[in-house]
Amino acid sequence: MSTIAFIGLGNMGGGMAANLIKAGHTVHAFDLAEAALAKAAEAGCKPFKAVKEAVAGVGAVVSMLPNGKIVKAVYENDVIGHAPAGALLLDCSTIDVATARAVAAIAADKGYPMVDAPVSGGIAAAAGGTLTFMVGGPDDAFKAGEPILAAMGKAVIHAGAAGAGQGAKICNNMLLGASMVATCEAFALAEKLGLDLQTFYNISSVSSGQNWSMTSYCPVPGVGPVSPADRDYEGGFATALMLKDLKLAMDAAQQADASVPMGAAAESLYQMLASAGEGGKDFSYIIKMLRGK
């Protein structure tokens, strides 16, 4: 087993770092929040007060950070040149493709293999070790990082060259956001038409309208498997995070000259929901807005 530095111990990173400990790795942990560091220490991680100290002597660095600007700054200023030469770098943040490629190029120029490995699955999957990793980077870096990522997830998929992991994540979450809006619209309309929502679920979940947002993450309380809707839309994938991903998708679409009208509509609706002060609610909460509540 190896010594791994884990940078960023928020809702996702904390659970991921704990799973590396369970897999037998030694984990050097860093976060700006003292509470996050304390929780990581309880899980068996060794806390550090600075990134440069955390990465000293490690074989790999894993990061889970809020945005591309922070990712670039942390790797340029605190990881590259401070972690041992040749240490494997794995960024699991969700950021824009251009920044992911730029950071990977900087790392490669200094002799550090790197992959972008954003995740799908949310907080519960991070804690349970059942995340899906979408990985971009050279074959050798992917093969080196696969065992580390596998300790934190159920699926590790090589999407292609540097930035491909971020591209896959952005496209996936654009599809998720748009399909959730459509699912919420369908339930709201069914309700207006006087249909029992459980009955509608029973019909649509085995018909051509079936989709993940309905059958695994139903936006209606008491219908389908337990979801954030059953907890007053708390503790899931926050609207603000979905909006972040949709904005990344819109930026990527503009750069690639791709037409994404459904993605653009979803981004606009989630912006409305966040602007109404509901950015902390699960993204399925958009059904409330569509119902006019």
C-alpha cells in the first residue's frame, strides 16, 4: 500500500479519504477547515496544516476541490515541485476541460503523471465507496491510478486523453439535469391532470418514459426508492452544484460549437431556482418551482 496526500476534505473528499484508509493506505490529509481535518483524523488520516507539507514524501496526490482556478493554483504552487518527482497526481474535482488539460500539461512538463478523475454518485456514494470515476489521461497514468480510485468507487472508466474525464462528467450531468427537469414536469402535469402519482410512477417506470431521475431518484416524496424528496430535499446533490455543472457544460458547448438547447433550458431553470434562494436544496427540488410553489 502507498502513502497518499488527500487535498480537500469536504462532503465528498472526507468520505473518499476515509475509504483510502480502509483500503490500507496511509493518508496525509489537508483542508482549510479545521472541522474537516479533525473528522479526517478520526477516520485515521494524518492531518497537515499546509499542502506542501502534506505532499512531502507521498507516492500519489488526490484532490477534490471546488473549481478550476483553485485546482490550478494548488497544483502549480503547492504540489508540483513539492511532491516527490514522479508522484502520481489524481484530480477528482469537477472543473472545466481547458483547465484540466492545462494543469495536466504543466504536471507532465515537470515529470508528474496526472489524470483528471471526476466522480458521479454524490455524498452517499463517496462515503460508501461506490463512486464512478470518469478518467482522462495517458494509459500509463490511468493504470497506475486505477487501484487508488477503485478503493473509493465501484467503477473506474478510462474516458480518453487529458480532459476527457471532465468532458464525460460535464456531458453526463447535463443529461441528468435536463432529465430531472423533464421528470419533474411530467409528475407536475400528471398531478394537474388528476392522476395518482404512485400510479403514474408504476406506469411510466416500466414504459418508454423510464429514466434514472424517476426510478432511482424520484422527485416526489413517498414514491419509488428513498430519495432526497423523502427528506424535504436535503442531503442530496445541491441545486448550486448542479448549476455549476450546467454552466461548465454551457461553456464547453460554446467552445466546441455544439448545440445544446435542452441543456441550456435546464441551466436557465436551475439558475432561477438558485436565485430564489434554494441553492442548498437537492436539485430535484425544482419540482416545487414547476408546481408554482
